Amino acid sequence: MISAQKPEMKMLKKKLLYLIILVSGTVFAQERIPEGDTIHKEYMIIEGDSIPREFIDLEEVLLLEKLRFDNETERRRYLILRHKTHKVYPYAKLASERLVELNSRLDLIKGRRDQKRYTKIVQNYIEEQFSAELKKLTRTEGQILVKLIHRQTGNTAFDLIKDLKSGWRAFWYNTTASMFDISLKKEFDPETDQEDYLIEDILQRAFQANKLEKQPTALDFDFLELTDKWKTTRKSGSNSKAG
């Protein structure tokens, strides 16, 4: 007669069974279903996770069309715009990161005097670290930067300066910038401005190629819808010229 298994042995077997299930990486389970139904669901356990799931969440990937240009002038225009966008995007991304950091820290600082002191520290840091580089930008690069700051933060450069410094300082900065044909009030608007759409196209391609570090826009627009819109506009424009 075979003796009954000891409780310790049963517990050990249960632990071993659980370990085998985890190591296998995939678990198949049959859901309780009405009698006569034959539907089965497959569940998986991802490495490093202990929760079974039906689906694996994958990052959304945009399918970008191959670039096409009507002529050499149009191609050169795009390449020049791409070079300038790649150059200034990191500054816009940094501005967004610093703004988020500043606002989160200010929420933790109670006294108004301490808030002003911390804001001043951030301002001085940005000016000392990047003012020399920003001065090297051309007029068009500066205007692209202003647009991208709006894309990343949801605020125009004018409003950011106004909030961080004062209305008078923002007015003065805008007046000085306007001498070089740069408006700090300029917004990023890929829905109505074709150049802004091209800038967005350049960014999306750079993100996919890992040439620029992706940072979500603070604005609300659908890039794929814009692509269809500008493609239709381009075709109708070509037909008008042909006629």
C-alpha cells in the first residue's frame, strides 16, 4: 500500500509547477464557458510580469509614404528645411522639459519669494548654457525654433517669457526679434501652413530613424489626416497649373 504524500512534498510540487509555468513564458487557459461552446482564449505571461494577458501592447508606428518631389527646387527646399529642423528641435525639446520641471518644482515651493528665486535660477541656467548657441541661429532657424517651442509646450515663446519674466520684458523681446523678422508669437500650425506640415513630416521621419529623440507634441492634430489633406491640396494645385 502506497503511503499518502506528506504535506511538505505536496507544497514543494505546487511551487515547482508554478515555477515551470513562469519559465515557459506562455500560459494557455480555458475560460469557463457555457456548455457546448468551443471558444478558447489564449493568455500569455510576459517575462518580468506576473499578470496573464490576452494581448501584447505594441507602440504605434506611423507608415510614412516615400518622399516625392515635383522638381529639384522643391527637393532642395525640403532638404534645407530638414537640416534646420534637426538643428533646432533639441532646443525646443529642452524648453519643454525645463518648463515641466519648473512648474512641478514650483508646485512644491510654498513661498512666493522662494518661487521667484527658483525661477531666476532656472532662467540663469538656460541663458548661461544656451544663449551663445542660440545666437548662432539664422533668422529662419530662429523662427522654426519659435514654432517648435509652441509645438512642444502648447504656449508661444512670447507667452512663456511673459509668464516667467514680465509683460514688458516679453514685449521688448518680441520687438527685438521682429527686427530680424522673427515673431515670438508665431504658432505651429500644420493644418493651415504647409511649411509647418513639412516640419512635422521631417520630425516623424527623424523619430522613426532614431535621429531625434521623440517627445509628444502638446498640440492636438492628426498627422495622417494632415498628410491626406496636403496630398489632396497638392494634387489639385498641380491640376490647376496643368489646366
